[in-house]
Amino acid sequence: MAVSQINVAIIGASGYTGADAVRLLAAHPHARIAALTGNAHAGRALAEIYPQFADIDVPPLTRAEDVDWTGIDAAICGLPHSTAQDVIAEIPEHVRIIDMSADFRLRDAKVYNEWYGRTHDAPDLLAGAVYGLSEHYRAQIAAARLVACPGCYPTAALTLLLPLVKAGLVDTSDLIIDAKSGVTGAGRSLKEQNLFSEVAEAMHAYSVGAHRHAPEIEQEVSRAAGHAVMVSFTPHLVPMNRGEYLSVYAKAADGVSAQDMRGCLEACYADAPFVRLARDGLVPATRHVRGSNICELAAFEDRLPGRVILFSALDNLVKGSSGQAVQNLNIMFGFDETEGLQQPPLYP
């Protein structure tokens, strides 16, 4: 049975994902923002950092270690990887946690160490964490104490691929993921490569052959396939604030068409309020989903026989992060899955 009202703390509210969680929860009928943290801005009002929140009644920012957890039901954590696990380990047991960092996404601590360059210091929490891909792990999320929200690229890739892999419609030995993201995916801290003059009117690949979301995608695709899978994954930075776009090039299983894949996706997500198939013949676009919690999918025949081109588009700060966190919060506390997330896409 759902409770009628919960108190939520947002850890790392001064970052982009934390701020978007504030934006979404401000419209949530069953969630009250009871605490906000931002260690570098402790003591300041959130509106001093984000003036758009001037009319939202929220507490001032405080340090994470100074939060009074009495009466707080849930925490949404928007801290960077490595930092998040240390803070989460200190949160009292009665608080249910939705983490947006990478610290609890990889099920194997050794894999985490390999890709993130540090040991995992909360192995007990890691062992109990549930991977928070909402549409595929609802039952586990509902019962979890700690939910690890997927990365933005994995959300787009796995929402598209998991139904097709489970149904045996694609050849998992030949998956090429060409991914593009807006600059907010790199966070709010100052980085030379994200300056306007570096990003505007340009596009470039990064972390070629070595992006940390690749093992996360492989982890979940391998579970769906029942055997180890490797993918070719290359991300690119494009000159837009929000948005993520994936073109996936795949070999179809014998006798399988793009229309078969479209039918599989339609059946899988028939009752999913935030996953939709683009109208037949329409190519998804980031402008179709901007500002919303929607992930838009499509499947097309390639001109190469036996191959398909698949598409996935979402807003990296919403469905790719804070929106999925709120969706998981709803699942955990028995609220309607759409609460706080009914905003239609913003266009133009």
C-alpha cells in the first residue's frame, strides 16, 4: 500500500541532475523536499545558484554530513561516482536511496575497480543494490532499499535492445552503438573541453573504445542474452544542452525484419507510460523528448541485407537521470509511476 506523503532529501542538489530532481519533485503531489545538500554552497538558498527556483519553497543547502535524517523517507543522490558511495554508506538504514552515480550500477566490484580506478568500499550495499532500469526491474525496485539508476547512455541503449535480445531477434555478436549526448552529460563543474567555444558548431567523439558505460551496457545485455556479450560503443559530444541520441547498427537473426522488431518493442512496452515507438516511418529526434521522461524508439531496415538500424532518443537529464530516479521513487513507494513526470516534451 502506498503512503500518502514522503519526505525526500536530494544529495548534490547544486549539480545538474540534482537540480532537475528539484524541478520534478516540486510538482510531485506526494513528495516534500525536506533537505538539500551541496557542500560547496552550504548555507545558501538554492535560488542563489538556480534563480529559476525563486518561487519554490525548499530548505537551504547544507552539507551532506549535517542532514538530520529524522523523518526523511528517501534520498535521491546526484553526487559524482566515487564520492557517492562514501556518502551513501553513512545514510541511516531507514532511508531508501535512489543513486544517480555509477557507484552501484556494476554488479561486480572487480569490474567497478577496473573501470573507475578505485576499490568499492561499500560491498554490502553493492550486493543489495537493484539496477534501476524502471521498465525491466519494477518488482525488484519496489522492494529495494538502494536503487542504482542506469547511466544515460545505458538507459537509451538497454531500453532499445533488451526486448530484442531476450526475444532472440538480433545477433548479439554484432552490435554497434553510435551515441551522441548534450554537454550537460558531463556535469556542471568547469571543464575546458565544455567551454562554449570548444563545443559550439562542432562535434567530437570521446573516450573512444574506453567509455565507462560500455561495461554497464554489456552487463545487462549479457544477462538478457544468457551469455557474455561485447558491444562496439562510441559516444560523441554534440552542441546542445540536453538530449541523447543512439543509432544502433545490428545484424538481424535469420528471417527477422525491422517490422518484427518494431512489433516486439510495441508488445514489450504496451503498458510503459514513458517508452514509446515513433510513428511507423518517423525517425526519432531529441526534440521529440526534450524536457520529458520519454524514451522514443524506432527500427528500420538497412539497405544492407539482413541488417537493421535502430534508434533511441531521450533527455539525458530526465529519463537518463533525474526523471528515471523519480520514476523509481514512485515504484518504491507505491505511487502512480507517472507522478511528478507528466510534463510533455518542450518544443521547440
